[in-house]
Amino acid sequence: MKYGTKPKTGKISAQEAIEMIGSGQRVALSPVCAEPLSLVKELINQKDRLENVTLYTMMPMGDCEYAGPEMLKHFNVKVFSVGPRLMKSLNEGYAEYIPCHLSQIPFFFRERLIETDIALVQLSPPDIHGYCSLGVSVSYIRPVIDNAKIVIAEINDRLPRTLGDSMVHISQVDYIVETSHPIPTIPVPKIGTVEKKIAQITADLVPDGAAIQVGIGNIADAILQELTVKKNLTIHTGTFSDGAVALAKSGALDGMKGQPESGRMTTTELIGTTELYEFCHNNPLVSLRPIDFTHNINVLSQINNLISVTAGIEIDLSGQVNAEMRGKTLVNGVGGQLDFVRGAGASFGGKSIVVFPSTAKKGEISRIVPKLGAGVTATVGRADIDYVITEFGVAHLRGKTLSERARELTAIAHPDFREELKSAFNKINS
């Protein structure tokens, strides 16, 4: 393989690469679906010679073997966002969470608040000029590469070559390990009647010409399905999945005027099926940008008609949203929610929408509660809340008093809980 400008050392094996890591060192990994799986597998193989190695990652979609009880002596796992694969380990004490807004993470590495001895990243094969793509995750990796003492890249010929601000020259890499393995995937989610109803209500708030921020999951995909009848849309989001592909193929994404980003589909992460990755490969419609661009309030505020749709776990009658805790269990981090809530709030014509079903546990509990429970964090504060949607309607809370908010939220609660919420609010304010 000819790389143009070669790295200082050239090709080595995964075993040789991981042998460079010593006890007590700090290692940053490419996050989410871009985790360098071959290097991580070898890291696990060499665990017995390692102690107190700190691993920094975010919502990894690999096996996460480094975060088990038998690994505590070997690895300190620190994460910027939780994700399903690490949730159990975090709540059992085998990994630690760093509370932060996603937009802040590059700053941690750039300003060396987090020192990095070794970066383990995944890149596509280089082009004839020596440029590799970061593929399915640009995120915070560029400042990691810029500031790590040693950069080891897993060159995976099955990683899609995405465009935008995703290029890394091979000369920035110290060592390369060639590999070929599939990228982690998630299935297309099933959409039920509740999700479809929420999506229909949400779509009514989206005008033609809007820029859309949605994440992944069944409600997000349901919303994207409902938007296929719209015109002149763009996507500016943190993560998108297969639902965005269907929206693009519908012809709804052709809105360019008045936006600071030239791509019609801008994101920092891709999570989905092989079809998604194939769609994004060398596709000029898709622009992957660093997370401090996609989530930057100064950028978001310049996007006209930015409609941000994020999810919550529960909301209290004052408008505080919990999107992190389910009971005493940490299920999400702060993530990028508040970045987009505030960015959409500062956008001309923008709207911030928080969506969730009205109940949980098969209708046993209301997601609209009088007050957030003890120890539960308000991910979105009551001063930032704008629209809230359940399958029973819309509550528009911005500019409303506490009593007005309570009335609007009670009206979109499940009917089984409305009287209970009214009584609780009256008791709180008596």
C-alpha cells in the first residue's frame, strides 16, 4: 500500500502497537462506532502486564470488555457520554462518567485539561495525496491527534470515507496497523403508535426550509418519516442514522439558503446499518464536522429556523427536564441536549422541542411529574425549556409562568395522571 508521505515508522502489528502502552498511561480512543476494534482487542489480550491505564472514550459501540469487574486493576475507564454498552459498567462502578456538554470535549484535549499519552484511532485508507478520513466519527478526535504524544491508527479498509472536515493526513500518524473489519451497526428501530403520534405532532411544528436536529431511536426515525413531505430542509445534528437516509432519498433535503454549512446533512457521528455507511461513503451531501462545530451555540444561532428535537426521561411541572437518570440509574450523560436546546433558542425562527411518551413502565408511571426526585439532575433547566410534546399534544412553555406551565403540561399528560398532577401542583403552591 502506497501512502504518499509516510509516517515516521510505518506499518506495525496490533501486538507491537499495544506493546507501546505502559502502566499508568492515558489513552484516548476514537468514540462510538469508530472505536478501533482490532487495537482494543489486543489491548485486552495484553491486560495482564498493564495496571492503571486510563481510557477515555464516548458511547463506545464495541464489546467494552475493558469495563468489567476483572479489569479494574488494569483499566480506569472514563467516558464523556454513557451509551447502552457501558450503562451497566458505569452503574456498577467499573467505569466513570465525566459530566460535560459534548461541545466542551475538544477543549479538554486542546487545552490539555486531559493529557493524552497515546491515541488509538481508526482511519480509512489514505487517498493518493495521503489523506485519510475519520469515517463514522469526527467528534473530538482531531485535538486528540494533535496533542497525543503517540498516535496509532488502525487503517480499516471497510471504514466509509466521509467528507466535510474529516480528513487526517497520514503524516500526523506515528504508527499504522492495517485491518479489515465491519463497523458496528444498530438495527432500524421499530416504530409504534405512540412514537408515530408524537412524530406527527412534532412535524406540524417544522416549517418548510427548516434545519433539523434529531438524534437516533424510534421517535427520531418516526419524525424523519413524517418530514418526507416537507420542502427545502437541511439536517444539522450530532448523530444521525438510517432515518436520515430515507429523508434524503425523499427529496425533502434541498434547503441551502441562509445556512453556515454547505452540506445538506451535517453531523459529527454516524450510527446505523451498513446501508447508512454505504450512503455516506464519498457522498458530498454528507458533511462530518467536529463536535465543537456541530454543537457550538455560536454556529447554531446562525442557522435560521433550526428545529431541535431531543428526548427526555421525565419533566416536572416547572419545566425541568431529566434526560440522564432513570430512578437511581444513570442511563445517559448530559450529552449535546443543552447545546442544541440553547442553540435552537438563539436561532432566528428556531424552536427547541423535547419529546417523550407520556408514561413509562407500560403505563404504570407518568413521565410528567410534580417535582424531579431527590438526586435527579435537571439536564435542561426551566429557564431553557421551550416546547414539550407527548402523544397527547404540545405544551409551549417559554415565556409562561409556573402555574401556566403546570396547566399546559398537565394537559399533555396521560389522562390517568392528570388529576393527580393537578392536586400535587395545588399542594406544592398552597
